[in-house]
Amino acid sequence: QVQLVESGGDSVQPGGSLRLSCAASGSIRSIWRMAWYRQAPGKQRELVASITNGRPTIYGDSVKGRFTIYRDNGKNTLHLQMNSLTPEDTAVYYCNAKPNLWATDYWGQGTQVTVSS
């Protein structure tokens, strides 16, 4: 079992920045894949970024060059640094963890990000 708790969501103006955090209940060092997804009202959940042991980091096309995903293994926390935010980034952001290729996915409860002037 992996419990995930997101934080850092807020309301910001266009062009602003936020850093989301996802605290895991145990060590994340051995978790194969961790990711951020988001879901806007009326839309399907989409991948924002994923970081997988032994594989390249992946970013969704709409966030490339603006968002950075990184793991702090010492603090068992996954982060998402978001810069140059636009209203299209408004969504609930979810943390995801997959301990290994055959394991079930674990999800956090989500954190709301609103970008508006």
C-alpha cells in the first residue's frame, strides 16, 4: 500500500508559478514510476509528467518547457514545479505511483490549481 497526499494547489494569475508536492507514506526510492496527472472540468484525466526509474522523463506536450517533475527520495516526496501558468492549466492535479510494472496504481486525493486573472 502506498498512500499519497498532494499539496501546493492554489489560485494564481496567468504567468505565475506553483510547486506541487506529493508526500508518500513510505520510501519512494524503489517505486518504479511516479507521475502527475490532471483533470479539468468536463475533460478526461491526462498525463502531465512522469518519472520512471531507468527511463526518460515524459512530459505532456502542453507543459513541455514550463513544468518540471522531480523526486526527492530523501523526503519521500514527488514535486511538480509549474512555471508560466496559463488558464488552460486549471485543473485538479493528481499524484500517481506505480511500484513496479505489474503493480496496481495508487492515487492521491488531488489538489486544485486555478489560473485566472
